[in-house]
Amino acid sequence: MHGTDATQAGTTLPQPKGRPDHFWEDLVAGDVIHTAGMTITDAHLVQWAGLTGDLVSLHLDETYAAATPFGQRIAHGPLTLSLGLGLMTQTGYFSNVVAWLGLDEVRATAPVFIGDTIHVEAAVALARETKKPEQGIWTIDYSVLKQDGSTVMTFSSSFIIKRK
């Protein structure tokens, strides 16, 4: 009976462990979260373009992109933003989201190329109670960085989170 409190020959078997169950109280203003990284591939650009209809030559046409100031294809800005949000989701802190309230101050500050590895460093700017005692709000300032530590995008995002 793996995964239960049952014992076998007098030994308690380990309980299965999943993603941590985080609540509003688990983060306070000033906390900083670092995510894992993700290396951007051609498949990301092609799939994003197909999914969204964002079929811009700068992202898909190597010949066109070579003649731009970037000298090569770059990732879509909204793709970088979405991957930043997704990388944060992988941290487990969003297991009790009630609602996503939106984005503010989105800035693309540098290009992301195929082969770049991005990660997020996110600071909790605000953790406040709401009128509903079972909910709180987090406002998180995201910085999406490349492997060399340079910032490629910044934005702020707010969420309603369940309280304990």
C-alpha cells in the first residue's frame, strides 16, 4: 500500500509529495523568487506564431531578420512575457490563485534570440489583505533575464490568492 499511512513490517511508508500548497501568507513584500531557466528554440517561435497568428517576418524569416539591426530572428515579445509568467507558475506559488488581475508596465528592453536561456527574478511589491478575509492580493514585479544576466523584459502582474 505505497503512499498510505500503512506500515509494512513495522515501518511507515513515505507519503507521496506533490507541489507545495502555497497561500497568500507565504509571501510578503520584499520576497524575491528565482525560477528555473528555459532555452528558447525555433520551435517556440514557430509554435507561438501558429498559435497566435503573429506571423511577423522578424520572428520567422531568417533572410529578412538578417537584414535588421538584430541580425537574426528574435522571439516575440508576448512569447517572452508568457514564458516569464509560466516559469513563475512552475515555482508552485500560484497553486491557490483565485483570479489574475492583469499586467502593468510591460517593457521589452532587449531581444531574445534562439539559443538564449531566460529565467525570472520576481519581487513581491505588494502583499495586501482584501475585504474578503479568505483572499489577499500579490503584486509581483517580474524581471526576465538572459543567461548573461541582462534584463530582456520587465512587467508587473497582480493576483488574488486564497488565504489560509
